[in-house]
Amino acid sequence: MTVREYNRCVDDFADAVYRFIRADLRDDDRAHDIVQDSYEKLWKQVTEIKYESAKSWLFSTAYREMIDVIRKERRMTVVGSYDDTGIIDESQYSDLNEVLHKALATLPENHRTPLLLRDYEGYSYKEIGEITGQSEAQVKINIYRGRLAMREYIGELENVV
């Protein structure tokens, strides 16, 4: 990959990688750091990676970096967990985006990530499998289970709007 192609990668893919990581972490600063680290790793291997495969490589690298950050934080932060699944908010939501983000936050990471890659970023099942390290069948199962859990969380659309 040439320097011009690398710069094109930054222009073309940085926002999509950031949105993908930001959706999982819900933290702007950590998402920016992970995207920056991913592009730094791409720069270190710029001679070995072709532009055509850079997008998939960036998403895979950012995903692995995010997993490492999450694991590191889990080891460092053992304060206690708070389970708010028993609390039901009786107020009516008018912001569908907020409801979707809350529903996504309830999903386990192995369901949320493939679902985001498929429905938000438009990746194929095969590409998602390459990014997450899962088989194509497992990706389909996790997406199905994630959608089912979101449907149960959200309930009827009339109740949301």
C-alpha cells in the first residue's frame, strides 16, 4: 500500500471504524484511542497490506483492540455489578434512537458486535466471521439471537412511539 492509499484509508474508513467501536464501548475517548491504535498498526504494516483488504483488516484490528481494552478494564475494575433489568421505566419514549441504543446495551458482546457489523455497517456474514473470528454459522446464530433479544426488549413498536 502506498502512502496515498493509506491516506485514502483514513478518509474512507476512519468514521465507520469509529462508529463501530463507539457503538460497543459508548465512550468517545476510548473509541478514538482504539481507532488511532488501529491506524498506527496499519501504518507499521503498510507495505504488507493491500488497499483492497484494508477495510476488513482495520475492522478486525479495531475489534481485537476493543476486546483487549474491555478485558483489561474488567481485570482492573471489580467494584460490583448493578443489574437494572428488573427496573421498568413506565414513561413513554419518543426517541427511537435512544431505545435502540438501550436495547443494544443489554445484549452480550458476542451478539451485539455481529449485529452492529451486519445491520449498521452492512458487512456480509463471511466478513463478520473474519473480523470476529467466528464461523459463518455462528455469526448467523448470534445475529438472530441478538435481534430476538432486541425485539423482546423493545416489545411492540406502538409502545415505543
